[in-house]
Amino acid sequence: MPWRIRQATYADLEDAAWAKARSWNESLAGLVADGVLARQLDPERIARTVGVWREALGAGGYLWIVVADDDEVAGVAYAAIGRDEDAPTPLELVVMYLRAAAQGSGVADALLRTAIGDAPAYLWVLSGNARAHTFYRRHGFTPDGTVVPIEGVGTKERWVRR
């Protein structure tokens, strides 16, 4: 299936939030507890995600989405000024999720390039997520040793590309 990347509009935010939630369920099954995955699909959580992204767009941010020919959203990425007090780079890849149907197509590489180009950046990735680790390592990211617990999920690791 051909995929394309475009800038999200306010009208896309709910579909993008659902794509993020479904991506969790498709990509993290077996790594994250079923109850945690089910909560990702809670309409109230979707609404909160939409609200956060609406604020980001309102502040001049860009949210990028991967869409199919029928405009179904299959992926989402968002980068911003780093939120960490000890941010190792000024730029953070805050969101990068891709539905299983689009994985392996090469569109993830294009989405990452669209969101952050080749700039130094950092991101957080779930510990044990081997597929994500392989992807980010291929794009020059390495763990910086910072690990933070996520209640009910496990831990996340900070990865940096300088």
C-alpha cells in the first residue's frame, strides 16, 4: 500500500490519537500488560491526547501523519523543544508511532526524517522494545544510560543522536 506523509490539521487529531493507541496494541503486545494496552483505547485517553496535540498545534507545532490513499491515519510523529531539564540536545522526538500495516514499508524512515531531519535529538523508548531499538540505532541514536520507571508499564530509556 502506498503511504504518504503530511502535516496534520486539527481535523486529523482524533484519527492520529487512535492510530497511536492502536499502534501501542499492535507493537507492544507481550511487552506491556494487556490492561495497559486496553487503557490506550479508552475514549477519555484519546480525548486527552487530542487536547495535548491541539495545544501543540495552537502553539505553532507541527504534527506529521502517515496516511493511506483513503486518508486513514497509520502513523504519527511530533518533535519539539526538549522537555527534560537535563535534555542532552535541544530537540526531542516526543511522539513516533506507526501501525503494523505500515511497518516495514520504509515510511517510518521518511517519517523520522520529516519530523527531525538529521538534527541532533533525543527520544524516550520503552525498555525491551527491540524493534524500536533497532530502528533508532539505524538512525544514529544510542542509549545515554538514563532510565526512568513508568508506573504499571516498566521502564523507558533515553536515546540520543548527537
